Amino acid sequence: MTKRAHERRGSPSTSGPTSFEERTLTTAPPCRSTRLRHRAVAGLTALLLPLAALVGLATPAEAAGPTATYTKVSDWGTGFEGKWTVTNGGTTSIAAWTVEWDFPAGTTVTSGWDADITGSGNHWTAKNKSWNGTLAPGASVSFGFNGSGSGAPAGCKLNGASCDGGPVVPGDNPPSAPGTPTASGITNTAVTLSWTAATDDKGIKNYDVFRNGTKVATVTGTSYTNTGLTAGTTYSYTVQARDTADQTGPVSGARTVTTTGGGGGGGGKVKLGYFTNWGTYDRQYFVKNLVTSGTASKITHINYAFGNVQNGQCTIGDADADYNRAYTAAQSVDGVADSSDAGALRGNFNQLRKLKQQFPHIKILWSFGGWTWSGGFPQAVQNPTAFANSCYNLVEDPRWADVFDGIDLDWEYPNACGLSCDTSGPAAFKNMMQAMRAKFGANNLVTAAITADASSGGKIDTTDYAGAAQYSDWYNVMTYDFFGAFDADGPTAPHSPLTSYTGIPQQGFTSDEAIQKLKAQGVPAAKLNLGIGFYGRGWTGVTQAAPGGSATGPAPGTYEQGIEDYKVLKTSCPATGTIAGTAYAKCGSNWWSYDTPSTIAGKMTYVKNQSLGGAFFWEFSGDTSNGELATAISNGLQ
């Protein structure tokens, strides 16, 4: 099979921070008066002994007075303003302060003021300026920053000690970090956390458990059940050990947990991305990239694409990529190479298993069909029960049954034409979904990707999508690829318009028209997910900047003419305008349309206003290395 031809669906169917290992941030304050106010507070204090000298004078078990507290000042969806306040609650002045904390993956500091803030991975360090380091007893000073993401700080340290003012014991080392918690027993309102024990030279007294940076419990064992949670809500947990002298050690790694409940089989709005098995070849996009980009903490579901449909059955799509290929330690989610033992699970399935161990809130569906492999559906639906049995047996194969939480059927298109034409009749799709639900049962997800062709007499009109909805958890409505260089001479038009506009080449080819037609036919809004393309479609030979211009053919693309990833287009051809809720750009004679974080924010507002189930996207590898499009979807559906 071809790669990009398989990927795309055919005719209808503010940038985030850059991650970096060592970051030094600009520290210009938000306004001059703010900076001077803090400078004046610092000017009231005297230059006194450095902290090292004070430690030398301390008694063996001295109660350290300084504390640091965090406040989220404001949150505007795509970012937030945070503030730390350092207070000297002791009886002796300090001459300098350093505050350290950890953010969960996907949350970063983008700028700061009144402190020198640097970051390494998820760990952040803020040191005083030359003019606000000394603090007399009872004095306090604040510094602030802007950030992106939704996580809360954890594991705060002030001058190497706990930010809550706990004791410092010279000659007694603080404990090590506990292991990153694992999550089990996740319900609508509770989760059980477990972790490996920390070590200490004098012994561990207990553990503090933090939820979203706030301590919620202190326990003596290595497990804790947190109750009273909200259904369909994502939480971040860390653990910190406390030794017998009440010294605290480093915070553990963060575990993200999403409670069940609400719509979409995972609670709250669906945030689903497609992961392609062929993307691990030329694209070198691995499951590990979902972790390093911070995307894993911002999604609820993954559709693994694709399994094939052959001879009336669900079959393996690519055995090597799916479960045979041995990933190296560097390519692996947990840094451990795949086993070479006979019978050991390898490949993407093993990596997805490891991903779920780290992010147990993620549900994974195996998607069958797609643009290239939909030709097998007409034969399969002649015996829906046998087809469903074959799919269940493959998805629930004991080698990887724990990896998958259900099945997705990507038939392009029932009783209509895609790569080939089908004449199975309007009831064929409903019969297939009914058989799948009967076989997979209520505890597995059964979903489908469906057309967005809302034209009069178009693909939505040819199939009983409303009747099939009663057996489906949701539909991923492919609201992209409406227009593109498959019409080589144009006219240029955005491939994923949210709404209609004057001059649109075809009525019924917009996201809103598709959603409204499906709702009018009886598909519940909560079972409809809006589609977002993480790529653009483009033409060349274009002289007109606005949509509607003529062209001579498809624009050059990395993998296929007329198609390019967002991560390339954002710099090679930045957006020059917007129309119908999406962006477009003209660079030389090339004309592209694609979604940006800004236009995605608008589309997510539409999802909420229409009470849709959520959003999905095609596909992960088109995003930037720090996952800015996935972040925009996540932030927009909070």
C-alpha cells in the first residue's frame, strides 16, 4: 500500500511553547510599575549572612522558617499566569532564595519576571534577582510567569528544603524520590494509586500525596485511594517521601488520571487522535513521541490505523509494524528495548501497552478499513455476524487483548463511492454496527468514521447513520478534505471549512452542514466528533491570494503532492488569512489551507456550543514536536 494515499480520506468524507532541555527565559516584567514595586519590597531588607552560613549555625534539628506558595492568577484557556510568593517565616534573615518545582508533561513556563527562571525537562528553577534576594524575618517577595498547558506544580523546594517550611537536619540526608505512581480501580469518582518505596539512610516516616500540586493526603504505606473526584476529569498525581526527621525528598514522576463517566466512554469530551502503523517508517513517528511531545496527557483516545478487511474478515494490516518489529531502548516508551524472546509481544502493540501503563486514562481502539482498505467491507457485510466474530477474535487475541478497548470501523463509504463504489444498500452499515455491538458488548467501544458530505443527495443521504447510531458510542465525522488539488486547476478553497462562505465551490461541503444534517436525521449530538486535519492541502500555479483562484496542479509536498504537515507549513508557508473558520496561506505561487492553534480554538468553541461529543484528528505525526495542535484541542475542550 502507499503511505499517504492510504492516509488521506479522499474528497469529502497562538503557537505553543517550544520544548527544550535547558531553557533560560526572558524576565521582563509585565509592566514597569510591577517590577519597581517588588524592587521596593526587596530594598527594605538588609544584606545579611548567606544561607550557607546560617546552616552552619543551625541546631541539629532546626525548623526552617521560609516557605513558598503558588497561586494561579489567571487562565485564558491556551495559557495562564502563575505566581510564587516566598515568605521568610523564620527568625533570621536570608540573603538568597531558589524555588524549584516540577510541572507535568505538556505544561511549560514561557516567560517570567522578578526572578531568573530556567527549565530542564519538566523541572523548573527560579532564582532571585540581584535586588530581591534578601528577606528579613516576616518579609515576603513574589515573582510571576506566564505558562502554557493545564498542569499544576508539584514537588516544590525552597533553597533545597520543603516549601512548607519543614525541618533541615545537617548530617541526615533527605529521602529519595518514590516511584512514579500507577493507577488502578479508576471510576467516576475514585482512583487507587500505588508506588514503589523511597529510600532513606534513617528510615521513611510517611508519604505526601499531591493532586494537581496540592497535598491531599499523608499515608504511611505505598498506596492511596483518592475518592470524591469528578467524573470525566483529568488529574495529575505525584508523591513525596518524608523521613523520620520530617525532611522531604524529591517529588516522584507525575501520573495523569482521567476519571470515567460522562459521554464518550472516557469521561468528558472525546479528544482522539489517529496513530498510523506506517508512520513508523519514513516518518519515524513512534508511540514514544506521544510522551515526549506532551500529547499523551492531553488526549483521551487513540485510533490505531489500520487493520485490513479481507475475505469477509478483519485481518492484520502490517504484522511487522503492529507486533513483530523489535524497538530499541531509544525508540521505546519506557526506555526498555523490546524482548527478543520467542512469543514476546513487540512492535507498536507493545509500545501502546507501555503507553497505557504510564497513561491509564487513554483508551485505544483498533481501526479497520480506511481509504485504501474499505473495498473489503461490501463482502464482509453480507454476513455481519461472521464479520463481527472475526473482528472480535482479532482485537481480543490473547497476545494483545489488554491493549485495545474496542473497535473502530472506517468504511469509506457505505452505499456510495470512495476509492471504489458500494451498492450494499442503506441498511448495510446499520446491520454491521448492530452485529459489532452484539459481539463486543457494552464494555467495549464500538465507533465509526463517517462521511461529512452533506450535499443534497450526497453520501450522508445514502446510508442509515441515524439507525446505526444506537449501536455506536460515537461517529468521527471526517470534516476535512472537502477541497484539494485532486481538482488540479482549482478553484482554491479551504479543505476543512467550518461554515459556508460566498464563493464556496460546493454547497454542503462544510463541517457545520454535515453536523446539522446528521443531527436532523436523528444522530445525537453527543455521538458526533468534529474532525481536524493536522495537515494542509495546496495548489501551485496560483496568482490570487484569496480563496477562489485558479491553479495548475498540486503544490509540492514532502510525502505526496498537494499535502503537507502542519509542522512544516507553520514555518514554510505561514498563514496569511482566515476564511470559514480555517486558515490559508499564499507563498510564491503555492496556496495552502490548514488549521492553526487559533482556528482550532474556534472549532472547539463550536464543538461545545453544539454539545458535540468532542473532536478527533488525523493524525499525530503532522503536529509539532511539542504537540501544539493537540494542545489547542485539549485546551479548547476544557
